[in-house]
Amino acid sequence: MSSDEFIDYYDLLQLSQNADTDTIERIFRHFARKYHPDNTETGDSDRFRLIVDAHKILSDPEKRAGYDVRYQDYWNRKWNLAFEADRQNPSHEAGSTTDFGDDGKNRQNLMSILYAQRRQNMKRPGVGDYELARLLGLPLELIEFHIWYLKAKGWVEQLDTGQIAISASGVDEVERNRRSGTRNDPALPAGVFAGQDGAGSAAAHSNQQLFDAFLSSTSNR
């Protein structure tokens, strides 16, 4: 690994970027015990060194502030590439994830991302609110509004780390809408998944590219 290569310490510790000091300490102790070289079952010296480095940065307010600047720049560049690829795709439609006007579609996309993350990695089902904002191209304040709504419906939950994960009820809701192809609930319009027949399939194809980019980035961390 190059000394210049950026490491997402929040992802490494499975933390939200707004995690408080107590949460950082608690999660650090958990992973330090898990990956300590003396642990004969799960010890990993390389991983342990990364965990220690992450703790040194995130537990120091001054170092964390400097790191957060690089963190935001990293995700801005990463998702700008994904959005540019989406805009260049012939199937891109007006009113896709980069538009602010369609709250229902934005919530649908958010739920689909959380569904995919939970399905791909049960041990790490959470996604940070900052990461969701960058992936969907929405202001953090709007993401917080959608999370509030989805939490009130019981479809998402906030983990101890501060990250957001889809709940069992949320999984049922996504799959119910996928099977029915209806628009009974404005939060989950039809066409959630690529390959779905009927109205919204072009938008689903466009959205799938963003989800594929998201899953690719998480699998390479």
C-alpha cells in the first residue's frame, strides 16, 4: 500500500463520520481485541496496525479535522466519477438521482442501496449518512430528512456505530414492491431493480449503475 493512498478510517472502523468520542473508543477496543496478533482465532497484524492508526487519527480532534478534509475530498472525487458515468449513459433520464425534486425516488434509491449492502454483507450492513449523501448526490440535510422518514416507518435503523442499515421490515417492503411492481407507497416507486419490466425500467437501469459502483467500492475496501 502506497503511503499516499487514502484509507477510509471510518469505513475501517465501521463508523459514521459524525460518531462521537465514546463510540470511537468502544468500537476501537472491539476491533483491537479482535485483530490483535495474540488472538489465535481472528488475529491479523496488518489489520491491527490499520486499526491503531485509525484510532490515533480519529481520537485526536485536531488530526481528525484535518483527516475529514481529505475524507470529503476523497468521496467527492469518487462519486463525481460515478455520477459523470451515469450522466453519459444513454438511458439517463431527467429526474434521476441527481435531481432534488423527487423525494419518493430518492428514498427508493436510498432503500435499495441499504438493501444491497445488507444482502451483500450481513456483518457490515451499515452505510454512513455522508456516504449516502455522496452516492445519491443530495445535501446531507435532505438525507437526514429521508432517514427520519424511513426510521419513522420502521424500514431503517441506526446502528451503534451511527451508520444506517435497512431493517427486516424494510427488506420486506423493498421485496414486496419488487414483486408487485406497484406504486402504492410513494417512498418506493416501481422500477427499483434493473431488469424489472414495465414503467421505470430505464430509470432502474440507470440507478443500477450507481448501485454497482457503490457495491464495487465496498467490496474493494
